[in-house]
Amino acid sequence: MTEGNKIPEKMLSLDSFSQWLGIEVLECEIGRCKVGMTVRKEMLNSMNKAHGGITYSLADTAFGFSANTHGKFAVSIETSINHIEALEEGDYITAESVIEETRNKLGFHIIEVKNGEKLVALFKGVVYRTSKDWE
């Protein structure tokens, strides 16, 4: 495993919120990361569906992990999400982040959130890469 592939595991070990969500790293390579989690009862809203923040948080974690695989600290500067399908308790969802484009210190990412093969949310994000190295 290359050093860039180890960074998401290190990030997860330091991320109490993503650990609370139950996020696991499924696949990772430079510029791409796929994570997954199960929707739990305490993640449901008043309509008994997964709160929108759950899919957002999963996508944001995939985004952050993939952005940092290049070895430099990278921080989010803009994100947005489209919620396409509602989720139920017990659904296992995945989010895969792929760097679509890089410009100097900016990276542009598309993250697909899926329940099985079904697209349930589409997240877009812009990241700024600092000059600080992951150690």
C-alpha cells in the first residue's frame, strides 16, 4: 500500500465523528476513495427517513479522504449536495469520491452516494491543497 493510500485510514483514526457514524474505508488509491456505512435509528429525521446530514457527512468524509491521498493537507472550501432518494434505517450506503480536475492548488471532486447500485445523492466539492505534508 502506498503512503497516499494510508492517509485515509490515519484520518479516520483521528476523526471521532466519522467513527461515530460507523464509516469504514472500502477502497482507496491516489485521487479516489470509497467509504461506506449503515444508517442507524438515531440518524433518522421526523419522517423516519435518514437525515440529509447523514448522506452529506458520508460524502464529505469520502471527499476529504480522497483529497488528502496526494500527501498534502487539503481543506474543503466549497461543497454542495443534491438529495435524490430517501434512505431507511438499515440501509448500507457508500460514497465514492473521484478527483475530476485539478488546477494548481485546487481540486474539483464529484462524489456519488449510493444505496446498492442506486444513486441516492450527488455531492460536489472544491478543495484547497496546502503545502503541509501528511506525516
